Amino acid sequence: MIGHDVDRVDGRIKVTGAAPYAADTKIPGVTYGYLVTSTVGRGQITGMDTAAALASPGVLAVYTPFNPLKLFAYVQEQNDERLPPLQDKEIRFFGQAIGFVVAETWEQARDAAGLITTTYQQQPPITEFPGRTLQKFDEVEEVVGAQTLGDITFTASYTTPFQHHCAMEPHATVATWNNDHLTVYTVSQGALLVQRRLSETLGVDPVKIHVLSPHVGGGFGGKWGNWAQVPLACAASRALGRPVKAVLTREQVFAMAGHRPMTRQTISMTCTADGKLTSIVNDGVTSRGLGGNWSESVANWTLTTYASPNIRVTKTIMPLNLGAATVMRAPGEANGSFALESAMDELAEQLGIDPVEMRLRNYATLVPNTGKPWSSKHLDECYRRGAEEFGWSRRAKQVRATVDGDWLVGTGMATATYGASRGQASIKVRLYPNGTASVSGTAADLGTGQYTVFAILAADELGIPVARVRPELGDSTSPAAANAGGSNSTCTNGPAVQVAARSVQTELITLAVTNPRSPFHGKDPASIVYRDGSVSSGGLTMSFGTLLTTCDVGGVEAIGTSPRLVDPEHGYRSFGAHFCEVRVHRLTGEPRVTRWLSVCDAGTIVNTKAARSQIQGAVVMGIGQALLEATEVDASARFTNANLASYLVPVHADVPRIDVRFLDHPDPLVSGLGAKGIGELGIVGVAGAIANAVHHATGVRVRDLPITLDKLLG
Ligand code: MOS
């Protein structure tokens, strides 16, 4: 069953509206919390007048830094807010949570929030890079081999703007207490991440916190951390003795729920006349929002992509008065690859070498910064197959050489790579008398297809149809499985599903030989064979459903654990190559992506249908990164286009047919399953491929994302 097109098992309930998302949760007596947010970007709150809000109809409570809900400091870093809300009066960013109004209805809470007046002692917020190196350190510095510079030199800087995840589902949390037990329905990329955070900040034992997050309407990194509505809803519910629902507005999501940082990379490369790199230096600069701690290691992708005897990257952090910068699909790699893939194209052109050939000449057969072998790598096959299928050999040698009516036509390509690993995961599989099985773990499905991966792998191991397996995700009471991040779900959870599905067969056989009602009672367990949903011994075969019914038991279950992979000897990555055609209007400068092919080497692909969709979605997100997406900040440090009308993401008309191919090379070292990751791989290199195609079409090299038409005119 592995490696075929399987429809999503949760598809029907999603398209019919039956899938319960956090904000859909209905609890009798629920109250509504509305966040009050700062209207300055930096300073101190000197006063808040809440009298009118408190007197407003339906209002139950108004919490502010002057009347806070008690929240303890966060302990573990989670790429989100540095401090819990309302515990101090310092303003670190525009849109910071400074109050929480709870009322009987959402409208009452929102209207009362509007009646609060806040006074500040303001300071000018810091929102830009130039001349403001406030905190500099070289986080990573690698010098491999001796300094032997080549004849050819190249230097250029590449910049990327703030971006936002723009998941369709805004951040929502519903909290309810039963004595000292908390139940919380919330958006999350991992129920255990919420449980841990709430345990820290509420001072409650994690076993008393039940987190439910069965369906998540997109995450992209923006739901890895827990933002202000999570602790506020839970703490207010505890204080009031009523359930509380809090949903961020879209503008609040932009302000306080994380963003991709602004970056600059200055790449200097030297090479021999035949294009062999002799040194690569990438000096990366990244913003860090003062609302959080996290910063992007934007230059690090340069460490592992091309062979060179000298590679050095640095990281400089610019703290800005913004909410937390956080992980966003391929954090580091999406921005990092734009710079290096553009630079490789520029250097290839300077040398008169074809861009694919340039990459093959600098192919890293060993991990460039460690010299270790790869677990598996078939990137050369991605380049060759992609070039063949795309028709790369027909590409014009000169830029601005192909014109079709009013459109200048160009093609470009780029490399994609993303780290692979296997964490520890535990999964429970249970067999039922009606012949079905459930498979459960705390994993999350953000629209990624993880439910279906669970169902396929359990069905495959149990030898029963996918339709007879019920995957259960997003519940903190399940065994601890992988959170959805770092393209880590299938490679970590998949092997654990297989282990659990094998273990439950052993449990079933034990039942068969020990239960007095069983026709196999008293037999040697070694004589019993499990196959295709049935146990057999001698001439007797019985399905597990019939056996469980005969034995009159409710089911058998097993928890299987797959350990974390520890292998200091190899480097693990997924690989791919993108090829695209871009047309740029000769008069308006409008760029349109018109053709796309991605070839991926990501080990075993469990569900080819959902995996293609993952890569296509990532390419669409990369088209946004390349051509459309940028969040603007004004002098008050406010994200000005903080809505889905003004922050442009690709729509159907912006997206061509996207062809995706998967090479069939299971990774022999990552796990018995052989699956690496695909969630983030697809966006890496997309902006570089598009920038290269734009250059090929027009002769204009744009080193500043997004590539908007104003940069292509004149
Ligand atoms: Mo994702 S950016 O790996 O949460």
C-alpha cells in the first residue's frame, strides 16, 4: 500500500465542514475573550482606564498589567513569545497583548475592549536594519581546509522582507476547567507543545492538562509556538470558573503570532576558470523581533549545499521592535537558498557555464562542512531527470533571447535540500471486534496528510484495507509522537506506526493462545501466524475481529516506540531540483510563472498523491515568496498590510500546472521505512529558480525579494 495515490482519510469531513477545528468547539456557558493590544511600538504603559469597559454590558472581567492574571515565566524556548502576556508594562512591539476582556458574547468583549484608554511613555521603535547593528555575534563559523582562492571572484548581497504564514485558520483557543483539570481545544502543531507551555506558565502538572487539536487549518511554523491567546484563555477560565474562547483577529495574527524575519546575505565566492568553487563566504544578517528570542540562521544552507574546500558563514542578529520572528516553512533554507541559488546562477553566467552543469561540477558527494558521507543522495539524478523532462537543453544561451508577443520568456533552475532526521515516537494501535483498528499518537495534521500516512502504514502492516483503520491525532493523552515541524512527522512517526502495528499482532496471538474461548487456546504461540488481518494455525484461520468477538474482549492493543536516530557518521537530507519558465511583460514588467517541474529525492514516499500536493503547495508558497509576499512596517512599527487583501499570496491565476516527480530511492539509514521529509523541501530553491528565470527572460538581476514589476521596468 506504500507508494500509491491514496485519498485523504479526513478529506470528506473537511470539505463537508464536519471536521472540528478549535474555534468550532461548543461548550455550554462559554464566554468570549478579546485581546487588547498596544498602539505604540516601544515604551512603557503608564496607565489604563478600564472603568467604562468594566461597566459595559456582559463584561465579566478586564485583565491588564495593572490587574493581571498570574502567569509564570516560560522555561523552555519554543520559538514564540519571550514572556507571558500582561506580566509587565514594557511595550516591545506594536500589537502586543496588553489586556484581555472577557464577556458573555464576542461582540460585547470586543466593544468593551474598544472603551479602554491606555497611556504610554513612548520611545521611538527600531524597525530597520541600516546602521543599527545592536547585537552581533558569529553564531556559526566554519572554515574547512586551507585558504586556496581561485582566479574568479564574485560578490553580491541578497535581501528578503518580512513575511507571514497566513494560515487560513486564525489562532484560536477554548479553555475549560473541571476542578483542577484543564481541557484546552487549540490550534497547534503538537498537543504536547501546548501542554508543556501551559504547565510552565499556569503552574499545573501536565497530567492535569488535556490538549485537543484534532484538525489544524494550516500552520507553516506559525502554530509551533503558543501565542498570547493560549495562556490568557486558560488563566481567565480558571479565574472566572467559566469556559473561555479566544480567537485572534487576522490583524492580531500578523502582529503577535510570528513572522518570517527580514534578512540580508552577502555572498562572496571564488572559483577556478572551469567553475570549481574554491571558497564560499556567506555573511547572513537576520532580524529578531523583541517579542521573542528566535532568530533565523539564514546563511547556514551554504554550509551543506556545494562542495568547496573553504566555506564560512556568519550570523548577525538585528533586534527590532516587532513581535517574535519565528520559524516559517524551511526557516533559514527558504531565504538562504534564494541567495546561494541566485549567486550560483550569476557565477555560472559570468563563466559561460550552463547552470545545471555548474551545479554538477560542484556536486557535494560528501557533506561539505563535515566531510561525512550522506545517508543517501541522488541529487544528480534530480538534475538530469529534471533537465531531460523540462527540455533544458533547448534553453537559449543568451538572456533576453526569447520573445513571445509582448512577453519575454526565460527559464531557470535551482537546487532544493532540507535536513532529514528521525526522532523518538510512540504510537498505540488497537484492534477491535468489528474488524477495525485505531492508530493513535500526539502527532498533528496541519493539512499535510499525516492522518492518511498513519492509516496507510497501519493498514499495510496489519494487512487490512485503509478504510478499516481509524487514525487518531492531536490528543495529548495519546502516546508521545512527533510534533508537526521540521519535516519530521512521517520519518519519525511512520516507523513507530509500523512497530506498534507489529506489536499488536503479538498481543493478538497471546490472546489467541491464552483466552479459554479462543479456538487456538493452549497452542504454542510460535505456531500461530498473523497475516492479512487473520491468525492461522494448522488448518484454522480466523480474522482478528472474529477472534476478538469469540473471546468476548473489547480489543487488544500495543504501544510501539521507535527510538531517535543517533548517527554521528552520516549527513541526512532530502534533495530536489526545480525547473521553471517565467514570462515577463515587455511593457508592464509583470512577471508570470508559466511552467514548473520539481524532481524530488526524499526517500520512500508513503502517499504519492498527498506528497505531490505537499510539494505543489510548497512551490506555490515559494512563488509567493518570489513575486508577491512582503509585510510592510511603518514608522510606528506597525505591520501595515496585516490582512489577506493587502498581503498578497498567490491565487489560482498566479499558479501554473506544477509537475512533481519523486525518485524511488528509500533511504537505507534513516529507518526501515526509508522515508525522509517533504514538508519543507518543496519551497527551498523556488525563489532562486524564479529569480534566475526572470534574469534569463529580461537580463535584469533582482537580488531583493519580492520580484515586483517596478524592479523589472526601465
Ligand atoms: Mo515548521 S517552519 O518546521 O514548524
